[in-house]
Amino acid sequence: MHIPVLAKEVIEILNPKEGDFVFDLTLGAGGHSIEFAKKIGKNGILVGVDIDEDMISLAEQRLLNLDKEFRPKMLLVRSNFSRLDEIIEEIKRQERIEILPDIFFADLGISSYHFEWSHKGFSLNKAGPLDMRLSKDIKLTAQDVVMKFPKKKLEYIFREYGEESFAKDIAEKIINERKKKEIKTTLELAELVKDVYRSKGVFPKIHPATKVFMALRIFINNELENLETLLEKIPMYSKRGTRVGIISFHSLEDRIVKQKFKEWNKSGLGFLLVKNIITPSEEEIIINPRSRSAKFRAFCFNLS
């Protein structure tokens, strides 16, 4: 079952109202969008963006289950949120919507469904192809990286995007293993990384391959660059009172969000809606362990 992270806090802080225009930039399974839809009602507009067509289909089914009497106008778009300008201009053209959004929201975590669907290649615990692409439009797969990239490049990816302490050793292990046979599955890679940790006498609480998998996913899907591009574009499509809320799940993302909000604040574009990050309660972590590392930041524009 998909549980939206920090849903109560997101709604309280971003405060969607009847008739608002909300942009959910990471539609996923629609968990947060459903909560927004309930608040903005039939006079509101909800745009949901996701790069993965499977997630859009799933979210659409769930959103259509909402009571038609209270359901907002809904537009679901298959695209990357880094193309925000193109998405908004296309909506203006096709739907004749001239108003600017009241809320931009993004949950940067990978949907729980991606881990459950082994064919996507994200799971550490289920056998699947080494894929990790959020969209089939992306040509490079995790297997391409693991099997073809030189040692120094692999080491860089694991250290830069995964903050992996044993990046050099893991890269070396991959190079040696791929000389013997093709590394095809998620479980093969996970076991290989586990071997490196065992050889060091290190047994972390989380799966030893967690950081390597995260690094590959971030690199393949260009996640950090896409986030930076999105944050450059949001002010161009905001107005006085537009709220921006972003949930991140690791320090690399959070650093980008924190820095950009700080920059907007210093430039006089608006103010922080919360001074410190919002994190899940102990109760939420027990119900939804994947929420443990979530960090929520929010900003409000005061553009004239």
C-alpha cells in the first residue's frame, strides 16, 4: 500500500484552499494529489506531472475514485518536471488556463511501487534487470553503467551521488567481476557490494548496497540536474502567495533545495514558510519506515 509521506504536514503548511491551482510535480501513485484534490474541490485545478507512464495510469485510477461532485479539474502530464516551462505553456495553449499556480509541490522520493515492481530494477531485495530508468525515454541503464564505465567513472558516481565510503573498492570489485561474467541483475550487484563490506568487516544497519543503488539511480535519471533546472524555472511561473513545498530524501537533494530557498529569500522574492526542516514523527516512521529520511521545506513567494 502506498502511503504519502508527511501528508498531514504538507497540507497544513501549504494550505491548499477551495479553488486553488495546484501543481504536483511528482505525481507518483497520486497520494499527495488526492489530499490536495480534497481541499481545492470542484473549482480547483490539479496538474499532476510524472515521467513514468505506469505511475500516471495508477494515479489516474485512484484520482477518478474521488467523488465527482468534489473532484477538481485534473490534468495529468507525462513529462519531466525540469520541463516546467514547456508544460505550463502547453497547458495554457490547450486548456486556456491563464492563471499562475497557487502551489508547486514535489516529493523527490521514489514511489514504493518502483521497489515492488521488480522489472523496474530498483529493488535490492527482488531479482530484476539492472535498469533503474524512471522512463524508457532514457537510453542509459544501470547495466550499461556497471558493465561499460571505466573504474574511475564508477568510483566518481558512487562517491559523488551515493556518498559511498567504499566507492573505490566497489568500483574495483565490479571491474574484476565483469571480466569473468556479465552482471545482469539487481541481486547480483547487491551481493557484489555486500561482499566488499564483508571484506572490510563492516555490517551497516541498512543494506550495504543502498548507497550504490541510489547513486546509479540519481546518475541515470539526471535527478540533481533536473531538480536544479526546476528550481530555476519555478519563480517565472509564480505570483504573490504561490507556495512551494519539496520533500527530499538525501542530503544532496536537500542541499540544493535549502540553497535555492535561501537564495530566493535573500533576493526578496519571498520567505520561508518553515524555518527548520519538517521531518516525520516517530508514529509515521513506524507506519511507513520509508519516510524515515524525509525532509520537507516550504517557501512562499511575495512577488508583485
